[in-house]
Amino acid sequence: MDYSVCDILTDRAKENMKEAHMKSLMTLKEVGFMLCKHDNRIDSGYWFSGDEWSIPTEKMNGCPEGEPVGFYHSHHSMLPEPSLSDLLVAYDRGYPYLCISGGSKHGDSHVVVCYDISPVWDEIGRLSELVSELGEASESGEDASDILAEIERVEREVNDVIERNSCSFEVEEYRRIVERVRGRRRD
């Protein structure tokens, strides 16, 4: 990849991601917005929110300018990694980019991670097919263990590739709050 998604995000989009993440931490609800490409840059589109663990996909619409190329959403209590559902929604809509905020693997900070999923487009398509097969097997009462194993294998493959095609930046406000709280505990 010649550039990362973060290179083409506007400063406003990055600040909105940080703001949305802090809002998510305060409300314990997922918050997000569309990623809109305009003049070869990616900016934030219309905002949406959901419940503690998800955002209804019908809320995920709208770019005031440009075309939708992905979406951002918060994971207030999880790592900033795309779920299978996130990947399938992006695939179904033809979006190459996902940005997700959440706690870092080290637990001392919160970050926004943006992924370019286009290098694994065919594999995500395969996941979509497998999920359909799983639904059919479940409805007919068939043993679905082979399908589940294949979903897990393909999902690991997808995650390995998209992690290499990702970029991140810190939600500095979270660190400042943690440092203030730690300072109060010492007093």
C-alpha cells in the first residue's frame, strides 16, 4: 500500500473520531459516523449511535459531500478490531475502509485504528458465503462444525492481512483523564 488510510483522513475526521470515542465512554453506547471521500480526502459524514454493543445498520447512512467509503464506530469496552459483522457490513456496501476506536492491547491508552480491507475483498466475500451456509445448516438442523471452523480460519487470515494494512492514532483525552485520576489517587 502506497499510503495508509490515516494519511488521507482530514484533521476534522480524526478529531471527530476522538470526540465520538469519548462520548461513547461516557454513555457506554456505540457512536459512529460515515467516512466520506471528497477531493481525495476522507472526512466525517453524518453521525449515528446505537446501544451498548451495536449500531443498527439502517442508521449508517449519509455523506453531506462526497461518496461513502466506509464507517467509523467506537468500541468503548473492547479492542479496536473489526468484528465479523463489521467486515460483512462494509463488504455488503462496498466500503474499503473501517475505523474503530477502543482500548489498546496494553490497556493504558485508547486508540483509533483504521483498516483498509480491500486487499482481502475476496476473502470477506467468502466469509459472507460461509455465514449464509451456516444459517442454512442451522435452519435444517445439520452439523455446522466444519462451516464454523472454516469461518474461523478465513477470519484469522483476513485479520492478519488487515492488521498489516492499518494505521492508528491515540485518543489523547483518555490518557489525560487517566493521568488526572491516577494523580488524585496519590493525594
